[in-house]
Amino acid sequence: MKLLTSAIKNQLPKLYATEAIALKDKEVVCKFFNPCGVGTWYVIEGQQEEDDFIFFGLVDLHEKEFGFFSLRELESLKVPFGLTIERDIHFSQAKVQEFWDRA
């Protein structure tokens, strides 16, 4: 599965474009997840940086925090059974607060 589509790229605000918006009120555009366990990435912003695509969002890896992560990092993660990180194709945009409460 392709993690980052043209449609997602077009929807994502550039890095730092939403700085004036409170974290809880920022819009999550897409979600990546580990199909075998812990690891969920809720994407808020992103842009091309040289030969990689850099994201900013809410990351849940046992603990929730906001941070930067890259497409290359996500694509390089290998999980059990030969699987890889996936994009939630049933995901609907919502404010960060909703995912913070669930994550």
C-alpha cells in the first residue's frame, strides 16, 4: 500500500503552517498504524524535504506526544509476519482532541 498519496499531499498544510492553532484544535489529515501492535501516527502537517517527506503529528508509541517523523522512517519499519506500516483507508479527518482522547 502506498502510504502517501497525491491527494493527501494536497490536503496537508506545510510544516509550521498551523502554529497559530492550538494543538487540540489542529486537523488530523491522515493516520498511519502498525497492523500488528503498538504504533499510530496521526498526521497534521507535512512537506517534501530534499529526498524525504517530513510529517508533524500526534505519535502514539506507548505514550502520546507530538513530533516529527518521516515517510522514509515509516516505510523502513518492519513488523511481524513481513508486514509494514499501513495507512488507514477508512480514516475521517477530525480535530486532534478526538484522537488524543482515544489514543
